[in-house]
Amino acid sequence: MAGLHDYVESLALRTGQGRSTDEAVLTLFMAGILQPRNARNSDELTATHIASARRAINKWIDSGGKDRDRISRVANDGDYSESALDDAYKEAEKVAKRRASKAKIAFDRIGAELSDTLPRTRDEIKDAEERSYLSAARLQTPLEGHNGDERIWDNGLVPLDALMFRDECPVCTSRTKHMAGSLIGQREILKSACFCEINRARAIGGAISMLVASMRDAALEDPSDATAQASVQLIANTVFRFLLRDIRKVSPDQPTSIAACTLFFLHDCSWLRSGAATLMQLSLWHIKSAKDISTIASVSRAMDEVLHRPSLVRSTEGIGLLLMIDGISEANELLRHNSAHCHSPCVDHAHTSEAR
């Protein structure tokens, strides 16, 4: 684990590159500069980092949803009259129309072609965006107004990881009574999770998001790359097919992207379980000498022990490498213990006990 000198040096380096303190903190958080598994309960540096990361993510929540907040203002004001709701739905439609950009349509077409699935029309993309904003604003449930069985896709197949989403997790459902994407919902989810859980969502969510985008790009660039093509086909048959059809969700040169990713994977551990299984399978394909996931986990642990994290934070490539290493390590732990949650006292136990 990085010491005080390393931590201060890394923070100074990132702020010296023209980034705000919050962006610098999120960069160190993305790189896993401090790992809860290596920290002591009395470690003041760890406590400071945890508080700083929470503060930076909360600031992202407050500033990252202007469109959502404008739509949800009706609900916040308690005005559910027909005219007020009409205005909110019109605003959501306007935002969705803008969000259904040429770039989003292009990525959807590319992802569909690579995965042998049907591309969506601009209207279908716009409708999906509109539903997302209305659910985030607590004016509609996520599947309200959506026809068809979500477990069966346009190719007539059931997702390989469908069973992982069959049962609700009592811990996840207790985090908030509001829509997970709403401002208040995101705040409550973050507050109710200990840093071990936040770190796991960062690692697995960030790693699978980066890997899916990388596999898509590799398959697009070289149609003869058998591993990339097989990876895309696997991803296309999991819930992560949506990542094939959209812009890159997590990028080391965009620190705030890890905040959005962490909150998304934190709200429902089914995504973490699926992400862990998918990540380990893809890793097995890419490390051909590995016999099973225990070998993958051993390689990850060995790299974690020898690499000097503060040095790697100097480059986006280094940050990406650290995020992948952490993703594999956390995925292995989740699959071994079959739980995404922290059930014992940890470095953030006092905060979690208070929140729950």
C-alpha cells in the first residue's frame, strides 16, 4: 500500500497537471492507490482517502445530472398534476432527442454488426434514453411502458448470465427507496456502502467497462483476430452487450468516468457477479498459458506486489493497468466467496454501521 509520502506525491502530481483536487482524488481512486484489504483500521491516511473519495463522488453526483435534475424538479416540488407531468415528459423527450446523437447511433450500429444482433433505430435509442431519464427522475419505473420480456433479446436467446439477475439482493434493495439513478438515490447508495464495497464496484465495473470497449475496438480493427471476435460474441450474450453499442464508459484520462461506473455497479450486485464471471472468462482466453482462474488470480496478485502504484499513476496506461489488476483480483474474491458485500468489520466499518 502506498505510504503518506507516495500518496501526497501522487496527489500533487495529478493536481499539477491542471486538474482540480476532486479530479486528482478520483484519479487516485481509479488507480486504487490505497487498497482497503491492505489497510489498518487505525490508518489515518486510509481514512483521509476514503473521506476524500466519498466527497469527490458526491460532488460528481451533485454536478453530473443537470438534465436529470431539471426533469425531476416536478417531483421534488410535489406537483404531480397532469400539466406538470406533461411538462416533465416533454423535457425528457427533448433531452433524449439530443442524447440520441450521430455518434451514439454509429456506435450502436458497430456493436450490432460485431455481435450479429439487430441495430436499433434512432427512435428506439431515443426512447431508451427517455426511459432512463424518467426513471432517474423518479417519474417512471425502469421498465414502465416497455413491451416484451427483457430476458429474451432480439436474437431469441436468453442472456448467459440471466440467472444472476433472477433474485433481488436484500442488501442492495435496502440501500435506497428511490430510483437508483436519481440524485437522492445515488447519494443514499454511496452512503450505505462501506469502502470495501465501493472499491469492489470500482475495480470490477471499471475493468469490465474498459475491457469490453477494448475488445470491440480490436475486433473492429482486425476481423482476423480470433480472440477479439470470440470475446465480442461472448459479451454480446451477456448483459454487457450494451457496452458494445455505446461510447467508452470508463477511460483513465477522464477521472469522473469512474464515479459514474462505480455508482452503477454499486446499486445492484448482480452486475458485479456477472462482471466478475465475464472478466475472468475473457482473461482466461487472453492468457493462453493459464489453466484456470486461480492462475489468473495468482498473476494478478504477483503484479500487485511488485508494481509501484504511485509511479504508474503518472500515465493513463499505468492507471488502466492498475484498474485491470484490481478488477481481476476483486472478481476472483467475489467468485470465491460468492458475495459482493462486506460482512465483517473493515476499515470503513464504523461508517457503514452508522449508515445502516
